Amino acid sequence: MSSELSQIRKRTFGAAMRTMKAPHSMCLSPGAICEEEAIRAHSVQNAMTLELLQRSGHVVAPRLNLSFANGPCMAFEKVGRNVVTTFHGLCAKHDAEIFRPIEKSTLDLTNPEHRFLLSYRAVLKEAHATAKSARDTQAGYQAGVANGLFPSEPCEPGMLAVEHISLAYMTHEHKQRYDSAYLAKTWDAVEHYQRDLGVGPSVAVNALLSTGRYSSVTDSLAYATLNVFPFNGSTILLASFLAEHARDFSRSFKRFFNSGPILEQLSYLILKRCENFVLSPDHFDSLSEEQRAECLKHFERNIGSNKWEPDNLKLINIFTRT
């Protein structure tokens, strides 16, 4: 690599990193546009979930470290509970207002509003994440064009930026359906699949996932939210989806969950498809060294469009020691 090309790449990398590190602050509350400053809103409940998992104020979560010299490096690291799982997607007023029923009262999993709000949080988090990703990818592409690294005509980096913008738009459309249900208080617009996993408090997940199926009912991708959290001394799996997407959920995630031991199936899905999850440090330390290494391998080798299958599902079980 020539010295000049190396400098161009360094400048482009630096510009992209500055954009990535800058928060994408916007209040995504339903209804009228809110221009208040967004806070670090928790997608996983701090007081009622992270409190049960933390040790000395920290939990374990996947972290991406980037450098120009070494490229991306993934690791499971201890992260402060007040930082992990947060997103700059709601102002203080709307965060408190929307989620007061599950923050100020005991969580009731028979209450349709409570279950809706758990799912809504995942939708808001992912709507913000995809919008930020679209901004970051587009800014990186534009920096590359400005520095002469990429051509201004259609090219692979430019198409990647377009793909991220399209994904952000589709996620925003899904959020709007949840917004409408929230404003109308039609909690039954979202249906649920719930299981008690029969293991103690150890893992928490909050994610929005595509079923990989296109719904002719909503003329859109069919999605499902995935929440895993401690509850009454056990751990609950709560998957939620629009009523119009019930058939798509049954033919994708429900079929998958029922196709093998649930802890192994769920671990596979979390490590392959989710990034917003945490583990109890005590529980993480109890996993074997081989298990921790295989879990990290499964996570990092399935980032983006990469596909990798483990040899032994038992070794990527994040819920129990193998």
C-alpha cells in the first residue's frame, strides 16, 4: 500500500469513527414531533432487571473495539449498568411517561399493557439503532468520496449506505404501527409467545428481529421482538409480534424454538442475531473457558452478512454451564 493511499484511508477511517462516536440524539416518542434533548434511555430495565444481574454496578456485554491498525475486535467485557443497553432515542419526559406502568409498578405478565410496553421498547431501540447506522454508513461513504477513496458514481460502499437507509425506513414503518397501537391503547394489536426457561437470573435480551418473511397483510417485512429477563427467580422468554404477523412468527421463530432444546435454540438465536444483551458477571464467570470462547466465536462470525454454524450447540448455551 502506498503512503498516500494509507493516509487517505486513515483520514476516511478517522472521519467515520468521529461520526460513529457521536450520539444520534432524537426523541422517537409517538405523535407530534418532540424536539427535546434525548437522554440515555434504557432498553433493558435498569432497576428491575439489571439490578438482579449486576455485580459492583457492572454486567457483561459484547463490545466492539475498532482501530485502524488492528481492525474490529469483539470481546465480552464488563460494562457499567448505567451505560449498557441505552440509546439516545427518547427525552426524559417521554421515557418516563411511556414506560411508567412497568417502571413504577410490579411487572405483571398477564397485563396486556405491560407486555406491549416490553415489546415497544425493543422496537424503539431498533428504530433508533437503524437510523444511527444509516447515518454513520452514509457519512463514512461520503468521507470516502471526499477523500478520493471511493468514486462518486454507484459503487459497493454507496450501495451499502443505501441498504442501511432502506433498513432504517422499514424499521421506522414497523415502529409507526406500534405508535398507532400505543396512542389508541389497543394493546391486543401485539400478540405474544411466552415461556418460562426454568433457569435462574443470568441473561437479559431486548431485540427486534426480522422473521425473514414478507407479510402480504401489512405489505412489509414481518418482525418479532425478543425479550429475555429475570422474573420471580426464573428467566422468561417473551417474543412479541403484530397480530397481522402471527402466521409469520409461527412459521419462523415459533417453529425454530420448538425444533430443539429451548436453551440451546435460544442461545443460538441470541448470539447469531442480537447485539443488545447482557449476562450476569457471576454467571459468565461460571461458564467454562471453552464455552466462553465458542460463544464469542459464534457471535463475531455471524456479524452482518457472515454465516457460521457451531459444531456443538451445547458449547454456545449461554444459560447453563456445559
